[in-house]
Amino acid sequence: MEMDRISSLPNDVTEKILSCMPLREAVRTSVLSSKWRYKSAMLQDLEFDECDWGAYQFRDAVDVDIELFKTFVTMIDHVLLLHIVPIRKFKLFSAMNVVSTRDIDRWITHLSRNSVKELTLDLWIEPEYNIPFSLFSCQGLVHLELQMCSLKPPSTFKGFKSLKSLQLLRVDMAQDVFESLIRCSPLLERLTLLHCDGVTNLKIDAPNLQYVHVLGVFNVINLENASSITEAEICMNIHNDQIGVPASWIPACNSSNLLKIFDHLPHIRRLEIKRRFLEYLSLRALPEKLTKPCQYLKALSIDICFDDPDEISTALCFLRSSPALQELKILVDQRENLSRVHSIFEEVESPCVNHNYNCTFSQLRLVKITEISGVKAELDFFRFLLLSSPVLERMTVTPRRFPEPSYVDGFPKLVKELLQFKRESKHAEIILLAPLKDELLHFPTRI
């Protein structure tokens, strides 16, 4: 009897085929023939997802077959028990409280004995899962991603010596645990830290770190020992009941949060300044330029509150200190705790956009601006960009959704004002997007 073509394929090819299938289906291939019996047991990447398993579709059902849920746990046990090669990647998603903490503990203990390289635990379960000590013995870990759990290593833990990528999302841990985890992972290159309770000071000691994405409520940010960063997204919030600027944000006299951070990021190439981070940077002394320019910064995304002159000055400082900048994205921050009448051409004192600055953005080609309301401070800033960008190709502008009838009356005025702006670049075009009707207005000619 002639063997089918798939069964005669080389092992690495069949492994590739199985890795592209949902794990549940890959495991079922073991019943096809004796040749296929152990194929799935040789997969190096294991991903267990309740959604793929089918349990998630029953989350709103009144009569749920509990046996279906039990088979999800049984299937994981079965796969791990019969596995005959080292496990490179293990990923678990659970949101139904089907998986018990005892089950997860058992699986992590098994993984700690099998040299796992990549581990992802996405656990939306109650009560909050406490990471077991056995995870901290996984010294071969290269990538670790934890979500919705609590992290408290044993006192003997000395870090992950091979870890290069760390993602922590809604992980509860103490400040000293976070600092020790980063400091004792000497090869760390990528860090994501989002909404992690207990981390109030963002102190990162990671000389090899290249990428960082953080979002949270922080008292202070310290990147002095992370000078290799090339890409950063920093989102800084305050507590909802906070009135005014947190006292911990205010630096000592004659000091500057801006210089404290960016004097130590000489290699930054892509930067996103989100939420209240620009406000944090704008406190105290504001130089016209950074003492150490961002020579390699090519893409900048920034949230600006145009009711705050210091934020505008800080943004201008960045622009003047970034000679290689090619792409600029601006989101107008409609700060809730600042009074503003959202109408076109609101007469607000124009903040410090000084047209006498000898400043040229010689490589800036693309500018995208969203949520503008048409106040004078915004328009002055955009006019300044047009006059200072000789190779600008496109500026895309999206107004915010003005309350009626101010939108109907104000939108044509905004169009007229933008058309009248002079442009240093002969090829610059302004694209105005109307948010209510998704209507595209295109003004490519120089006025």
C-alpha cells in the first residue's frame, strides 16, 4: 500500500505544518497512524487558549457542560506528560476560572524541568494568581510575559540571566521586586510595563535595554542606567482624584526632568510621549535645546496640551534638538482639569512660539495632527512647523468632534485659515480630515 504524501514528508516539514494548526487539532493527528502517533509530542511551541478550545463560547450559557472545561485541563496534562522534546515556548490563556491555581503550579513546575525559553501566562482568573517559586528557577527563559497575577520571588532569586524580553501587564509586585528583577536580568533588551500596582518609581537599571513601553502612575522616572534605548513609549498618568501636579514630579530648583531623562538617551530613534509625560518633562528649568541632542531621533509622537505654554516650549525643545526627525505625530490633549471652550478660533493668548527662532527641520517630511480645536496656540504652532520644514511632503490634520453648531460654523473657518498658511516646502500638501463625515479635503497647492 502506497504511503500518503504527507506522511512521507520530512519531520521538520510535518512539524511546521502541525505548528500552524490549533494545538487541539494537532494533538488529534496522533490517531491517524503509528507514524503520526508522536508527531504532536515533538512540537516545541505549545499554546493553550480557552477560546480556541471552545470553552469561551459558552461563557454566557446557563447550562454549561463542565466536562468540556475539564477536558481543557486534561488535554494540557496529556500533552505535557507525553512530550518527548524540550519545550521552547509555552503560552496559556485562561479567563473562565476553569483552570485552578494548582493546575498552573503543576504545569510551571513541569516547565522548569524542561528548559523552557518563552513563557506567557495570560490569566484573567480569580483570585489573583501568585506566581510559584518554581518559575524563578527557569534560568533558560529568554522571553517572559505575565498578565493579571502577583509576583513575589524567593529571597534566593538572583535574576534571569538569559532573559531578553519582559512583558508585565497588570502584575502586582513591590517596588524593590521590580527594580531587582530588571537589575538582575543583564541581557534584557525589551521591557513592557503596563498598569503594574506597587511600582511607583520607574527606575530602570538595564544597560542593554533597547525598547521600553510603560504606562502607569509614577512618582519619578529614572533612566540613567538605560542609555542603550532606541525606542520608547512612555505613558504617564496621575490618580483620578489628583488635583494639580503631584509634588513628587517637581524637581529641585535649577533642575529639569527633561534633561535628567534625555541626557541619558543618546541613541533614541523612535519616541512616544503620551498622556501626562510631557507635563512631567516641562516642570522647572526649560532649555531652548537639549544639552545632548537626539541625533538619531527619526519619529516622534507627542501628546500636547496647548493650554500649557510650558508643554509647548518642551515640545519645541525636542524639535530643535532632533536634527534627523522625519515623522511627527501630535495628539492635542484636551485636558479635563483645564478650562477650555471648544470653538474655532478661540482667542487664547498665543504661547511662546517665537518666529524669530533660527530653526529649520531639514528632514521633516510627514506631520500628523489629531484632535485640534482651532485655538490660536494650536494654529501658531502648526504655522511654525510649515514655515520651518523645507522638505515637508504632507501634513494631515484631523479636527476634534466639535459640539453642534460650533462644528458647522467653525469647520469652514479652520479650512480657510489652513489654506492661508505659508509653507516653506514647495511640495507640501495639507490634508484635512473631517471627523463627522469621514470626508477628505485635499489642498496640495501652495497658497
